[in-house]
Amino acid sequence: MQPDTLPEPVRLTGRLDGTPSRWLWLVKWLLAIPHYIVLFFLWIAVWVVTIIAFFAVLITARYPRSLFDFTVGVLRWSWRVGYYSYSVLGTDRYPPFTLAERDDYPATLTVVYPERLSRGLVLVKWWLLVIPHYLLAGAIAGGAYGGYRAMDGNASHYSTGASLAGLLVLYVAVTLLFAGRYPRGIYDLLMGIHRWGYRVAAYVSLLTDRYPPFRLDQGGAEPGLPTPGYGGPTPDAPGTGGPAPGGQPYGGPAAGGQASGWPGAGDPGPGSGGPTPGWPGPGEPRPGTGGPASGGPTSG
């Protein structure tokens, strides 16, 4: 089992597109019916694909890439529909009919493809090793949690009856209707619940050998990763304590290919021995001092 410091292979994100409509949630069940119909048949196909993948991993220690992409695509599609409808009510943008990732949509899901999988784990991880998750999720969400229910076409549908997630979404719906706002704390908690559920679903679907952690990583972004398409501050954005991955500040480069206020390639920065944009050179007076900068000539 890998250490928890490694990034999770299942990466689920979401962002709120402003404030959802006060009333649209009342009819989203109707608007989502075409997706439910398509997902019903897609999840039947996932069951077949998973059986084929089981024997492929047992024999070759590899999950066939085309089958892997298909299963991840169905999980992704399910997440988008759930995010739009009654798993989160996080957006009023109608989900696209595609298995492919859409970075412009406010809900995304990706799974890192494993080059090799354990032949031994494939025999037990989909039923025996996830029993603790089933029991704990049943205690939190209520009812019988099965990782995902293929007939529902929604990997984050945890129970047949009332659940914590369902009560939270009901609270969100009532708040939207009467107050016209989405409670941010509830949103973060819902994202943590569904992120956990999809990690378990990917593990049960044989997509990864990384055991899902017993924690709720709350919020729209995966820990340590930016939210795709989100233009606001993030835990790693400038001014919040750290640079973006790769050393580039968020917000994109300024005109000319260089990030605004950030030294470009070949430009010496502070402390490098060369001039820095906006910093006085030798012989130039410091702002407000009337005197020369350090190292410059002095008068007389």
C-alpha cells in the first residue's frame, strides 16, 4: 500500500458557477432523464467490461487501455450528471453527452492509468478489502452502500433510502429556493463525500491498486491540485503561500509570453547579481531617498 503523501490516482473536482437558479432544481430530474437512460445502458456495459478486465489483469497484470478509458468515461459522465442534478446541485449547465473529459465543464473526473496492476489484489479488492468502506459509508450515508449501483447510473448514489448526502442536498435546495444562495460549507462537505465515493468506485472497478483513504477531502479541488477552469484564488495561487505547480503563478502569462510581475527566462531576479525590473540600478537614486542606490557613485 503506497504512502499517503503520493497524489491520489482518482481526481475529482468541481466548481460553483456563480449561484444556481432558485427553481431549476425542481425540474432537473426531468431534464436529466435522457442522461439516466443512456447511463443505464452504459453501466450494463461497464459490468461486462469489468469482468473482461478482471481476467486481463489476472493473466497479464494490465488493464486494457481502451477498456480502462471506457470505464473512466462512464464514471466521469455519471459524476457530471450527479453534479448537475441531485448529488450536488452545483451547476445549471447541462452536462454533455460524452465520455471524454471536458475541462470547460465545472465537474471533472480523471483516473491515472496504471502501467501494471497486482494479480493477487484483483481477486479480493473488489469485495473483501473494501468491506470497511462499505460499513463506514453505510453508517455515514445511511442504507446499504455498494460503492456504486450500476442500475442507478450514478456512482455517488449511496443508499436506497435517506442519506446524509441526500439530506445535505435537500438543505441546499431549500436554501436556494428561499435565500437564493448556495451554502459554501455544505458544498465542500458534499464534494468530500462524493470524492470518497468515487475513489472507492474506481478501486472496486479494478482501475487502481491504490487503497482509498478513510478521509473526506473537502472542497472543489483535489488536495495539492488546482481546480480546472477556476479563475479565482486557490491554495497555491499567488499571495496564498506558494507557487503553482511548475513554478508558474496562476492567472496565465501576460502579453508577450511572460507572467505579469514575474521574471522571464534569462532575466535575473532579486539577489541574482543582475538588475531586476522596477529596481534602481547603480547610480540611480532610491525612491524617496534622494540618494544613489547601493554600489553607485557618490557625489563629491
